[in-house]
Amino acid sequence: MAEYKYLITSVEDGVGVIQLDHPEKRNALGWDLHHEIIAALEDWAEDDRVAAVLFVGNEDYFCAGWALDVLDQITGEDLTRFVDLACKLMVTIYDYRKPTVAAVAGMAPGYGMDLANMCDITVASENAAFGSTQVKYAMNGFYHGMLRKAGAQRARRMLFTGDPINAREAHRVGLVDEVVPVGTVRENGLRLARHIAEAGTELTTVLKEVALRAGNMDHIGATAYELRVTADLVQRGLFARRLGEGLDALRSERSKATERLRPRS
């Protein structure tokens, strides 16, 4: 496995873990961290050991956004190259061929929030907060990432004001899928990523393709596309094996479909 200066990477139970580790900058994204995240994702894109990817910082903070000192020091062609590099990172995550989970603690300002929004699912610590703070520095936040999770009105409010929201409000509006106790965000993010990875790389890559493409189709086109995916999957050996496992579980009065259903309190 490759070694990085500002990342700690590992593969755990089918999950590729990318831990941002530049404490001096609170994981702000400068040149090196951009390149390293892209390299780690490219390294795992065709690796069958990795069925899902988890992004995490630590239990106090996730990512402080763009490295503002870099923006303050560069101009002209270098500034264009830095923005192009940011675009490459965001597209790489947004369009990644495997499911991605962000585990966020602390304040995730601007580009830090955007990094989480590029992921498929966000788990947040109770101490997390999210803000499209670029407007405070006469820049634009990334509207589309907010829009696809939180809806138009909240996305525009965050884009126009730059004012942050806490984890509970982020969950209420759909920016976050789950809020967990302080100090447990890595544990719970990894738990979710492991649940996803249980399906195996062959299936998670197909499901991620569906998630990426179906939402951009009209309802008839999406239905036809997804049924063609079904027709492909039921002819694979993986389907035959999983069907057999499911039937065996039912004969034992267990159901794979409800094995993680939480009892009503």
C-alpha cells in the first residue's frame, strides 16, 4: 500500500479508509493533500479488496476547507492550476465508481463541507457543523453538492449567507444521514461503510453506477435502465449464491432482509 505524507490509509473489511492527517492545518486542502486523496482513490478504483470508501478526519475536526494560505500566495497560472486540481478532486469523488461515506466531526467550513457533500452519505458527530462559508471570502460555495442533499431553498440560503448549521439541523434538512455521539464518528462511519461493503465489490460498483445515472434520467428512462440492470444481475453467479444464502436463512426462520432492522422502542 502506498505511503502518504498527509493521509493514513488502510483497508478494513472491504472498506478503504482515507484519514486526513495534517493537524497543523486542521486538514485544510493544499496542493499535497489534493494530490494524495486523488492518488489513493485511483489506487483503489480497480482493487477488488475495496468495496466502499470512508473519508474521516479525527473526532475533533474533519477538514478546514481550502488552504487559504495557498490561495493568498499564488496568482495567475498557479491559481488556475490549483482550482483545476480542486475540480479534479471533487469530480473524482463525486463520480467515484464505489460508494463513499464521509464521517464528519467539528466545524466543516466551505470546501470541507463540500468534500463531505461529494460523498454519497455523510455521518456526523454531535459536535459537527456545516457552512458554505466561501461567500465570506468573496468566493462561491458549491451549490450542486448542497442541492442534491438538502434541496433548493436550504442550499440557496447556505450559499447566499455562508452561515453554518449544526449537526441536528443538517440531519433535519438532509445534508447528513445520521448523527452520532461525540467521539464515535469514525466507529460509526466505518460501521456504515462495512455494511455497504458486505455486498462485495462486484455489486457495489453496479449499485453506485445506478445511483449516479438514474437520478439524471426521466422517470420512464430510469425505470427501463434499472430493470435492465436487474436483468443483468439475475444472470450472474453472485445472484445465485446470494439467493441460496437467503433461502437457507428463511428456512432457519431468519431473514437477511431484516437482520439489521432496529426493534421499535
